[in-house]
Amino acid sequence: MARVLVGVKRVIDYAVKIRVKPDKSGVVTDGVKHSMNPFDEIAIEEAVRLKEKKLASEIIAVSCGPTQSQEVIRTALAMGADKGIHVEVSGKDYETLQPIHVSKILAKIAQNEKVDMVIVGKQAIDDDSNQTAQMTAAVLDWPQATFASKVEKGDKEITVTREVDGGLETIKCKLPVVISADLRLNEPRYATLPNIMKAKKKPIAKVTPKDLGVDVSPRITVVSVEDPPVREPGVILPDVDALVAKLKEGGHV
Amino acid sequence: MLSRGVKQLGRLRPCSQGILPSFACRGFASPTLPELTKDRYPHVKRGEFAKLDQNHLKFFRDLLGENRVLNDPSDCEIYNVDWNRNVRGYSDCVLKPKTTQEVSQILSFCNEHRLAVSPQGGNTGLVGGSVPVFDEIVLSLSLMNNIISVDDTSGILVCEGGCVLEYLDEQLANHGLMMPLDLGAKGSCQIGGNVSTNAGGLRLLRYGNLQGNVLGIEAVKANGEILDCLSALKKDNTGFHLKHLFIGSEGALGVVTKVAIQCPAKPQAVNLAFLGVKSFDNILTTFRRAKRELGEILSSFEMIDEQSIGAVMGHLKVKSPIDNHPFYVLFETQGSNDAHDQEKIHRFLENIMGDGTVLDGTVTNEPSKMRAIWDLRERIAEAFLHDGYVFKYDITLPLEKFYSIVDVMRERLGSDVLRCCGYGHIGDGNIHFTVTTKEFSKDILKRIEPFVYEFTSELKGSISAEHGIGFRKPQYIHYSKSDAAIHLMKELKKLMDPKGILNPYKVLP
């Protein structure tokens, strides 16, 4: 049975309207409702299903961020993870935390905890980076199965169906492996009350990047954050000739 | 495949939406139109009103312009059919004024020429009160959708009657406020219509009735006279409170053009729980204890039965957080401190599950999950439409007997119907009892009415808790109101609308 590490990220809830700060330094996060990145929910769900099929023995949920990240770990525990690790990163360090840092953190924990599988969501809905899984695999020198829409576990290997631009690709990877979950991998369960109560007693260990020997100094600076351009209203044209004229004018024909 | 993560999610987990009145956008299973009301109810006779002619149309076009006068039968179709597809008129004139002045001139003209008028907001009413019965001119307030003012300190909103409820809520959020009412139709219903029907909704339990929250109204009388009672003051005892004439009178006494409403602060903490229970008694126990243990933070308490949730899960593919149970409770809390509220809620839930009153459930404060769970309750009415024909009832019963109507009717109707079920605002004692069949059947209708009203009357309940009387229920008012009361209503109608042009054939018997 495999030991599984799942990375979960605290992001602004996807049903909340995003507002850019007036000083264009970022988006408003104060007082805004956050929840687990939806693709990470899918990752946890997949891990829990493996455990239910007796293909996984222990699930460790990891989140990097400020104190509130613990809420997201609790949700993971309520969905069926066994224990949590909160890597405390706050303030300025958190604002410039990038997949390159997170991947080194996850890799170190994966080694410490002797896991066989690392599962993360394919991307976070706040930065859409889509890098953490790939970088983590590179740091660990493990195979990677990204954009997974189906995972089948054998004894020492997995068969993964990937969603790619051309359609579906099926690959086999030897364990240990890094997987990134795509939308159609599964439909995550709601955490039900008995499990929510049980989760309160599950342990969450706290560490810092320093403890793991990872340097989280910023590698980027955010220059500005702006709203996407407002969509121009359409123009109603009286007839086809006018349409053709407009298209020619705009250089489209 | 690289893509914006959020965009992907939007497609697969649609957010709760308003229900658009337009057939083109509905995408329902069967777009068949109901029978014309005049054919299905031949005993209702068209009144002594004028027939629309070219001179009338010229006046309207001169006043509003070509674009705001609809005269083509296909354009008028959606205004002629109610949301539940129960009734259909055949009006061929829809007017869309933009100002109170225009409404006044329209009504003055119609009054003079004895033209019947059917005022219409979002057309989400469920008693056939918002569409013409015959060829009444539809007076649509949809273009009167401006917010006039929002006062952050007092929390008072002043706006035009055509503002959509959800839009108002979104705008108020920018001021840290929220609308004091909320209903499933929020994406389409308009505040003028809400006020005219004294709409209840999901949060009446906490924020009370519109009777209390509406501070002022501007309305136009049948003869075109503008009645300005729009004082935006919490306290104003200067003479009779005329605004109450228009709250709940369903457009029969005047057209509501502006509203001043008292809005509560937008809560910092919202939590939603969805619970599965074995029996109706368990629901009552849960409610009693919730009132005691959650008290001041309880903002909504709803009940759903197995058949109702079956419709939403089956037809609309909405997922339930828990396994099948005979009954479900959905309750919401709103407060100013999430940590405090969560402590209360978790303790309540631990106890109520610990002793077996509740079998399973989930609780969340994440907006995306809350929306998905609210869909299970808010989209029930929409789901029923996919069965075929919906016989919908809205009654208030004493809490102990809340579900009895469903049990009794199941015995009466047996397997002749697709569904016989109930759901609703148990916190207010208001059940939406519903029967669905593949097609309309006079026989089924006879077996339901007037029995359901007699049953309600015997228990001293209300035959229409929040939906109003409209076209479907005038003959049943006597089950819940005395003769003297009905007599006074008729006197007031004569006083306010002597020619009876506003919403004829409705509300009063």
C-alpha cells in the first residue's frame, strides 16, 4: 500500500468576486472568504478513494501559508486524510511564495515522510501557474503524471490517463510518482458531520521552511495587478454590406 | 491543457442562477404552452373593457417610442405565460415605461378609455397573477431599474420598482448591506413585484416581513395619480400608513414604482448546514433545539422531503452532500463573528447527532459549497417543471401538522400522479405542497381542490402563505378571511380603482 502526500492550497473561494486593490499591488484578500483550491479537493478525493480501495495506507495533507491555511488542512482531514503538516509561511514571504519554493518544500516532506505518491491539483485558481507538480517531480527526480483524469494503481506502478490538447493520453509510471489532478478525475465528496468531528482530533504538525532547509526568498517582484480590459460593447449593423465594410476596415478580411 | 482554472469550474458546477422568464433561454424539456386561460376556465368572462385599437397604440408609441411598445404576438408571448406554465393570456400589447411620469400617463389614458392593464415585474409569480387573463395590456416595469440612493449609515435603500432582487443585493454588498428578503427567483423577480405580493422567502425567519421592512412606497393609482408615500424614514407616524395599501395587494390597488427599504448589515459570518433525518418529528425536534441553541444567529430553517430533492437531483443533476434520507433540513446562520458562530454550530451539531435526532449532514462556510447546497432547495420549483404539469400550493399550517397535508394527499391521489410532496419554510410554518403529473388533468385538479383548502381551513391555516391570491385563488379567500374582511377589501378596490382596470379577474372574488 502506498503512502500518499497531498498538497492543498488555501485560495479565494471560486464563487467570490475578485477585486483588485486600488494601489494595484494585488487582489483584496482581507475579509474575503477562502477555501481549498478546487483541484486540490479532487486530489484529496483521489487519495481517499485509493485508501478506501486499500491501495493507500496513510494520507498526509500539506499546506504552505499563514495560520489560516490550517483551515484547509482541517477540511482535508475531514474528507479523509489522516494527518496534516502546516508549513508556516506568512506576511511578505507568503506574498512572494512561488511554485519553485513550494515544490522544494513538498519534495523535502515527501522524502522525510517516505511517501510513494505525491498528488496535487493541476493548478491553483489564483495564480494558474500549473508548475508545482512538475517542479516537485523534477526536484525528487520522480516520474510525473500531470492532468490526470483517471488513475489506476498496480503493485509498483500506476496507469494514468492524461487530458492533453489532442485528446487523452495513457501512460504508465513506476512508483514513486507525482500526479496532478485534472477536473474530470473525480467529483469530491462533501465532508460529512461525523468526519468533521473526527477531523478535529487528527494531528496537524507545524514546521517552517527553514526547518526543511528551503530558502523562500523572493525570486520575483509583482509589478502590478490590474483588472482585465472592459469588454467593448458590440455594434449593431443594418445589413450585410455594412458588415463587410466594417470587417475590411478592421483588417479582418 | 492550459486554461483558466476558474473558467473550467464555472462550466461544470453552475452557480445558482435566477430563472429567466424567457422561453428561449429556459432550455426546458417541453416548451409546450399551456391552454389559453379563457379556454381552460370558460366560466371567467371578459369584462366590459375596450379593445386595443390603432389610436390607442399611436398614443403609446408617441409617449414611449417604437421600441418600448411591443405589438407583435411573438414578442408578447413570454409576457403572456406565467413562470409555472399554468395560465396564458393573449395580450398583444406590452408597454415598457422608464419613468413614473410615463406610468402615470399610461394609466391615466387607460383609465379614460377603459383599457384593462396587467402590471408585471419579473413574472415569477406562482398564482397566475402576473400575466393577462384575456387581452389586458401588459405594463412591464423592467426598464425602471435604477437605484436612487443607498444610505450606508441608516441602511436605507431607495430604488425603482423594476430593480431585480439579486442585482439590488449585489449593489448593496458594496455598502456592507443586504436585502432583507431572499427567494429562489431572485435572479428575475423585481422589487416592485416582491412588495406588491408581500413576498416572504428564505430569510423571513430572521429579518421579518416586507410589511416591516418597507419604509415608503411611491405608487401610481388607476387614474394615473402619483401617490408619493416614499418617506425613507424609520419613524413617521403622520396619518394613515397608506403604503400598506400597496404591500400585498398584488397590483389591484396601484402600481408600485418606487420603494424605500430598510436593509440589514451584510453578515461577516454565514454558515450553512444540510442534515438528513428519519422522520418529520425529528425535524420539529431539530427546529426547537436550533432556536434555543443557535438562537440569535439562526437566519433560515428549511425542510425538503425525499421526492422534492429527487426532482432536483434527477432532472437538474445537482449533487446531494449526503446519502438518501426521508427528510432533510437546511439551516443557515448569519452573525458578526465566524469563530463564535462556528463554536455554537459545531456544539449544536455534535449534540443533535450524538443523540440520533439527526442521522447525517454537512456544514460549510465556503461560498461555492453554500451555493451548491442552496441549489438543492432553491431549484426545486424549477425541477418540477421537468415532470410535466405542476399543481403548486402554498399553505401555512400549525407546525405539528405541517407535513400532514402530504400524507393525506398521497392517500387520495395514489399512483395517479408522478409526485406528491412538500418542502418549504418550516421556520415559518409554510409548506409548498406540490403535485406533478405528465399533463394537466381536470380530474386530478378536482381531487386536489378544494380539498386542500378545506383541510387548511379546518386547521385554521392560510390557503396562501406567501404566494398571494392572483388568478388561481380568489374563490378560496373565504377559507382564510371573514366575509366582513372580504367586503372591506372590495370597498377599497372600488375606491382606488372605480373602473376596475388594474389587474382585473384577480385577487378578489
